[in-house]
Amino acid sequence: MFESTQPMPDAVVSDIYAVSASDEIIQGLSTHPAYISPKFFYDAHGSALFAQITSLPEYYPTRTENAIMAIQGEAIKREAGVVSSLIELGAGNCRKAQALCALLQPQRFVPLDISEEYLLEATSDFREKLPGLAVYPVACDLTQAIVLPAHIPPEGRLVFYPGSSIGNFDPAHAADLLRRVRDLLDDDGALLIGFDLVKQVDVLEAAYNDAAGVTAAFNLNMLQHVNAIIGSDFSDDDWRHVAFFNPVHSRIEMHLESVAETLVSWSDGERHFAAGERIHSENSYKYRTHDFVNLLAANGFSRSTVWTDAQGWFAIVLARP
Ligand SMILES: C[S@@+](CC[C@H](N)C(=O)[O-])C[C@H]1O[C@@H](n2cnc3c(N)ncnc32)[C@H](O)[C@@H]1O
């Protein structure tokens, strides 16, 4: 039985940033070294750039995760059992969920994302492709409390968190997010999550330094999004994209590096950057399977089934409380 897809906009939470986005950004810019949370990549243009990244030849995660899902579809379906609500964290263009909904036939789909305008476009496309499914988009910040629409029943939930987005959180914050996801589930619920595996450094670094320069444009676009939020005067010409693997922390790091000495101002503040000084804009942690399964177990998910690709580049886990 499908639910009515109306009314939809009521389901959207409009106050996305529970903590003031400008306070958070200014605090990061005032720190040495400076940082900006990767969640600020995603205005509508940033989300569209990320969608372009997913089809780049160097960017293996999306095609590898999609291939695992396609090959292991029946096994995933068996392990997932009856799913009444598919809840996707960081849903982006919702393409992966389209395939998963076709496989698992839930009654409702609840995509959550910080990029509100892009999320609403993606869900309208989703409704055209799967017209019988009830869709309740929620614009929210996953670093804050996750509040689902009150009418989503607690039983039969599958939380889907693909794209190795969990890798953007450092281990302590990843643990915190997993515990909060566990709290969304009854004992019959489950989490289907994709994570990226440690592999050759050249493969990792190429994925974040594509020849077409789309990842560089994505990284730089953050500065325009920040300008819109805090009224700063970052100019793209003053910054360049830097991405490398940090083996100590087992993570790709992305930074914005100032090409020359520069002063950035906003309404009630400024920051001087020396030539070559960096703003840390993203981490993407690369795991070994047993470490990720242990992280799940330590944070409320004691039973895991893992699927990977033939090269061992990416993994998907179905984890149960
Ligand atoms: C790496 S992309 C993955 C998109 C899609 N799930 C995929 O697998 O291709 C991360 C997604 O998470 C969203 N996102 C990033 N930080 C977020 C946050 N703090 N709260 C909610 N959504 C966030 C972004 O807008 C983006 O759509």
C-alpha cells in the first residue's frame, strides 16, 4: 500500500542550521590553521558540481558503490528484510535511493540533506521516476539533532547513508552520528552504509585531483557560499585547490591555499592570510573493513554484513542494532 504523496512541503524543516552558520564559519576562519566545515560545500551549485564529480573517470567511489549495489542487490534485499521507510542521509540527487527503492519497495522515502533547493529538485525528479512512493524530504544539518517527520512509523526503518559521506566526519564525530542514527531505529531497523577503503595513494589522490578540474571548482565554490552566508569578500582568484592523502590519519585532506598574501573581510571582522596559508575544507577518512565494523559495533550496531568489490576499493555494510 502506498501513501499519498501530498502534502509534501510541510515535511521540510526550513531552519537548517540550528547553530548559526555564520558564527560557525567565522569561528573556523579565526582559528589557526583556519577551517570551514565541508557541509558548506553544498549550496545548489556545490551540489550540482558534486553530481558532476560522481561521473568523473578518476572518481571511483560512486561507480564502485553502484556496482556493489547492482551485483549484491538480492543479498542486500534478503538481509534488509521488510523495509517500510527508507531514510537517506545526505541524499544529494537521490539517484542511489531510486535503485534501492525499486529493489526494496518501501512505502515511503525520507531523504535528508543540507542543500535544500537541490534536495527539493531531486525529490521532484524522484517522484516522476517512482510516482507511487510517498516522499518526505527533510532539509537539515546532520551535525545537529536529526528530527524526522512525526508520522514516519518507528518500525521497519532502513537508514541509507551511501557515498562514503561518513568519512567526512572524524572518528569521534562519526561515532556520535552513528549513535544518533541508532536512536532513530527500533530493534528491527537497520543501517545500510557505504565507506571507502584504504588503497593505493595514487588512486586516492587522483580521485580528488581530477584532470577536468571539477573537484577544484567544487572546493573553490565553498568560498562563494561562505561569502553569501557571512558577507565576506573571498575571491576565487586568490585561492587554489589542494588535495592529498595524509597517511597518519588515513584520510584525504582538501584545503584552499592562498596564492598570495590576502586580507579577507566580513561585516565585523577580517583575517589576514600569508601566501601559501591554507583553509582546511574537507577530510575523507579511508577505512580498513574491520576498523569500520568495530566502529559500528562500538556505537550500537553489533551485527554487520559487508559487501565489497573485486578490487577491495569500497564497501557497503548492512548493520543491525
Ligand atoms: C558526498 S555527497 C553524497 C551524495 C549522495 N548521497 C551520493 O552518494 O552520491 C554528500 C551529501 O551530503 C550532504 N551533506 C553534507 N553535509 C551535510 C550535513 N551536515 N547535513 C546534511 N546533509 C549534508 C550534501 O549536501 C551532499 O548531498
